[in-house]
Amino acid sequence: MDKNEVKHYLFVDDSGSKNWDTPFAQDFVDNPPARTDQNLDFWRKNYFVLGGFHINTEAMADLDRLINAKKQEVFGTKYVEIHSTALRSPKNRKKEYLDKFGITENELREFVENFWYPLFDEGKMQLIAVIVDKRYYKKFRPTRGPLEIAVETLFDRNELHPNKNCIVIFDQMEDEIRSKKRDQGKVFQIAGTKIDLGDGKFANKYHHASLSFEKSEKSNFLQLADMVAYNVWRQFVDYGDEWDNHSNFGEHRKLKTYSYFERISNQFLHSNDDKRVNGYGIIKLPDPRNRFKGWHLDEYVKE
């Protein structure tokens, strides 16, 4: 298919470490460390997330104009990268936004709270995230990393999307955008997987139109994908055990949430019949709750 005919994109960013930082021990599964400040480093290293969204070209054009105009108004230029880690740290906020663009903390907060996150409420982005819980993956450690596991699942899930012939754009992982080595090379290899049709014939396993990498500093949409990846990662760092433990879903079936995850939660891909998100827009690997109905759009409570 001619790329000029493609009307749909999938933007993807990652959050967390791509390495097997968490040692394998069954006790980490059976008796996981408490979610305390003392164990924060364990949980931060335990999860790897790919997050992003599907969007059509018409919505992209509208959002791009809107974002660039607002950035120009607030920062004096459209060339500013909105990044989760910079926003979360007072030191980084001062360096990357306040001092650099001569704005106040209140002006930055106004931009983030009343413009940036409300973009997700426009209904123009269909969010998706894949979470790898490293504690469980003993058998893959010698041969495959969290990145490969998540990427393969992401492409498999994209095959079920009505616009599976989309253009896929990942945030740059290597020094060179066009590099097909190291982590980017792993993504390209999976994206180009072939299936054996028999009689010496092979076909592409996946139907996306193309795959490329771009610098997030030059893409408003990769900056938005960063918000998805980071906030899903943070949700599982803070409340991953709530997701795993179906007993928390009693009569009211409420899921505790990280506040900025809540801000975007209603835009995740879901089933049309019961708005189930589990297995659609949020794919947790592995998921002890797969045998249960799963999480639905209205089943969260802010902490």
C-alpha cells in the first residue's frame, strides 16, 4: 500500500528499563515486596511499558495546529518538548521550562493541567499500552529482553485493530534515527517477521504500512505518547498488585489509580460491548487476572 494512502498512525514510546534488572525468584511472585518507599527501586525496575495511541491523519492535523499555537503562546516557540520526567522533577522543571522559556510555575501548571492533559479528552486518540512484569519471566531471560516481549505483543495486538495497516512511529532509541542496530534493530526485526505459507512461500506476519523512529523533541505526538507510557508505568509501580489481585474487585470493583493515569484512562482501547480495557487497550504480561472479566473504563478510584 502506498504510504500516501495510509490514513492512520500508531505512535509509541517506552518507559522503564529494557533490561532484566529484577532478579528472578518465585518469592517475588508469591510474596511480592510491599509498595513502600523502601522498595520503590525494585518496583521501578520491575516494569517495562510500551505506550501510545492510534490516531487518524485528520485528527493529527487538527491537534498539531492546536498544540503548536498553544506552545507558541505559552513558551514563545513551538520547539519545546513536553516530557514526563522533566515535568515531575522540580529541578528539571526549572531547568527545562521555567528558566529556559522565562515562564512561572503557575503558567507551566496551567498549560499541563488545562491544556495538555485535556487533549486526551478530545476522543481523537485511542490509547494502548503493553506492560511487562519482569518477575515472571525466567525462561526468556537468556534469549529475549522485555523490549522484544512487549514489541511482539504490541504488533500482535495491532493486527486486531480495524486500522492495522497504519504507519508505526516509535520514539528514537539509538543515536541515529535510521539505525537498525541494538534496540531499534530488535524492533525492526520483529516488525518484519515472516510466516511460512508452505511450498517455499513466505508472507509478512504484520500488516502495518511502515515502521520508523523519530525524535520526540520534534513530534507533538511522540510527546503525547510519552505521557501514556510514563503514566501507565507509574500506575503499575504504585498499584500493580491491585491489578493482579482480583479480590480487590468486589461489589464496586474499583481500581486505585495514579492521578495522571486517571486523567487519560477513559481513552484506552476497549471492547464495544462491556467497555473492557484489560486485554484490549492495556495488555499486562503476564496477567493473573485474565481468567476474570478484567478492568472496565468506569472501574477506578483516585488516590
